[in-house]
Amino acid sequence: MDYSEDVWLDFIGRLHPILVHAPLGLLVALVAFELWGMLRKSAAPNQGQRRFLAFVLFASAFAAAFAGWRLEEENGYTWEGFWNHKYVALTFLGLCGCAWIAALAAWRSAYGWALFLALCVGGAAGHLGGALTHGDDYLFEPFHPREASQPAGTPATSDPAPAKDVTSEVVAPPAPPPTWYAARIAPIFAAYCVGCHGPDKQKGDLALHTGALVLAGTEHGRVVEPGDAENSLLFELVSLPLDEDDHMPPPKKPQPSAAEVAELGRWIAAGASLDAPLPAGDVAPVREVEAPPSAGDAPTNDAPPAPAEQAQAAPALDPALLAPLLAEQVHAECLDPAADLWWLDYRPRAATDDAYVERTLAPLAPHVVELSLARTQVAGACLALVATLPHLERLDLAQTRCGAALDALRDHPVLRSLNLAGVALDAGAVDVLASLPALERVYLWNTGLGEQDLALLKERRPALRVDSGEVHTAAQDG
Ligand code: HEC
């Protein structure tokens, strides 16, 4: 089989941990030889042997350094611990070179000093290299046991060390209910991150194997800003496109799913708490659902809930209400666990019609912040119900026949974004759009509205962002 040059170079890089032993072992032998020779003249190596052995020492140190350089190329280490190892190791190589030159020139005492210094520096380089793969504290760890590597929320029973951080002081009850962190977040880190950011290695000086360490970040600062996913380095790096250099995990490694990335974002946005319970109404399979006592009182389709006033005190969304939707391919996703607000997307269920929306949406009304009916069969009758959703901020009606019923949405208090691409509209639509006080953005491609209508809308709502390109399709929704 043919392997590319890169494969071989990567292979050489991975020989580094083996190759480094050769110069160190040889050096110990050379020093021992010289010491022995000082005691017994007859045992001292002769000049020829010295030259030869010093050459082998330098050559083996060079080979180890070359392999180390390949390993660096492959892994792209950039943090401080690595530079320490690299420069100390290069100093070692330099000293081996000096020893060789001194042997060639027969400078006895320079040779002795070079060997002695190389022994000290080589030991340090070896230790720093070990720290890279085993963690900074590897050597001295037996003297001060590290915090046990278990997810927050489980009691640290066997850890005799005084607690280093706040969370490990919290003694959990014998059978604590799963926290959001322990049930969902820690498993993501464990699956995709802890290999490089864990007890054994802390690449980028970051460890993610306990909740406290996740929140602690690196010595340069936090990587999680509780409540602010957008400004959290961790979330930013994980969300970067795969081809960006800084993307985490590094591109060739197993990647978390979009849902897992979203879950991280949600957890951070909700405050990145280590003790918070799983968000109410969450339908993920990992947990047991406790049905709220009032489940039977959930509003039916005859009695759609009244808007705003009722919504403030809305009971947590009952997962049982979502189950039939999920079974029919409707997508449901909690966007704001704190407020228990959800995104419902009927698009995957193309056969969706007004009656189906009315039946399934009514019980969820207080919890819908984003709704997509794009490309479904709805014809507008359901907009009367949609108009009562108290928290609805984003609505996607692209490629539907809802145009004639748009009037139902008039004056909706919180609707911010509306996608009407491909919906046949008449001039009356401008009036409805202008009536929406919170509207920031509207998509109006292929709606049949003329330039005059658009100009009128612009005049009535100057700050409104209107997307009305003609060649686009509704796929670019907002
Ligand atoms: C294959 C090893 C590897 C894996 C797996 C990995 N990382 Fe990293 N990570 C690195 C390296 C190497 C750096 C340092 C990059 C640098 O300093 O330029 C880093 C740096 C980071 C940083 C920046 C730290 C700082 O302050 O500079 C964050 C945040 C991060 N990783 C998060 C993650 C998360 C979250 C995951 C899992 C989803 C993950 N990483 C998986 C190797 C990895």
C-alpha cells in the first residue's frame, strides 16, 4: 500500500516519546563511564570511543528533536507549557552538540561539563515533556491528590484533600436528582473534549472534566461566561465552522452534533449553573418525566389560551404534549429553558394543514417563541390561533397560502421577524406589517408586492429591515 509523505511524517512524530529515551539513556551511561574512569584510570574510555559515543549521543538527540518537531506539526501545540518543553529540549540538543565538539577537539573538561549540563537539562526537558502528556502536576501528584474526576453533582466521597473550589464543598444529598450539567453537559465534554482537556492533558491550559474546572477556564480567563453564550470562548470555538483553525474539537476529531452544540449554548445562556435541574419541559430521553399535577387541565383546541396575562403564569410545558408532535416529525426545541420557550417547526411534516396546527399548537401556546409553518399546506385559518401566541417573536410562513389571512396578525405585540417569502400578498399586507409594533425584519421575496407597496412600507416603518430580493428562495429564512 502507498502512504503519503504526510502519513510517514506523522508516524515519525509519534515515535518521539520512544526516541527521547535513547539520548537520555546514553547520556547516563556516558557520565557513568567518565566517573568510573576518574576512579580507575584503566577503565576510562579512550579518545576514539569518546568521539564515537558523543556522536551517537548527538545523533540520537537530533533524531528525537526531529520527531518532536513532526509531532508539533501534527498537533499544533501553541501553549506555554509546550514552549517550555521545546526550548529546554533544544538547549539539550545544543549541549549534546557541544559535548560532541569537545570530544572531537579533545577538550576534556569542556566535555565533562557539557555532559553534566546535558544531564540536568535533559532531565528537565523530559519532565516538561511528560507534563504535556500527563498533566502539569503529574510528577508531584502523589503528594497532593487531585480533585476526583467526576461530574459535579456526585458526592466526592474518596477525596481527602481540602476542597479547592466552591462547588466541591457542596455536599450532595445521597441520591440527588440529575442536574442539567451532570445529565447533559458533562457527557458532551466527556465524549468530545476530555481526551485533550482532562485529567491527563490540559491542552490550551484548559480542563473540562469537572464542572468547577469548566467554569474556572484557563489562567488567561474564563471560557464560559454564565448567561452569555455569544461571548463565551468555549461556545464560540465549538460553533466555529469546521474549516476554521480554532474550531474545537480540532477538525479531524469526533465532532459533537448540532443538537449537542445547541445544548451547550442553552446551558450557558441559562446561567451555566452546576446545580440547576434539567430545564422543565425538556423532552430528551435521558430523564424521567414527572408529569405536573395539572396535566389534565391542559387547554384543548376548543379553548385556546388567552394571550399575555395567562402566559406569565403558564405552567411548565408538559413533555407529554410534545410527544405526539415529535412522533409526527414536527421539530420541537427549547430555545430558552429559563422562560421555557420553544421553537416549533412543522416544516418536516409537509402534510400539515390548518386543523392539525390548531389542534397541536393550542396546548403549547404559552411556550412558543418561534414557529415555522413554511412549505406546509396551511391556508391561513390557523393564523387566528397563531396571532394569540403571547411570546411569538419569529414566524415563518414562507411558501404557504396564508396571504389572504394575514390580517389576523395585525397588532401582534412581540412579533419581531416574519417570513412571507413566496406568499401571495396584496397591498393590504403593507398595512398589517406596519401595524406590528415590534417587527424588525420581514422577508418579502416573490410576494407579488410592487415597488410602490415596498416604498410605502419603507415610509411607514423606516427602521424595518425588508428583504425583497427577487432571485432568492424561501430557504433563506430568518
Ligand atoms: C485533539 C485534542 C483536542 C480536543 C478533542 C479538544 N480540544 Fe480544545 N484545544 C486543543 C488545543 C491543542 C488547544 C490549544 C489551542 C491553542 O492554544 O491555539 C485547545 C484550546 C481550547 C480552548 C481555548 C482555551 C484558551 O483559553 O485558549 C477551548 C475553549 C477549547 N479548547 C474547548 C474545547 C472543547 C469544548 C472541546 C470539546 C467539544 C475541545 N476543546 C476538544 C485540543 C483539543
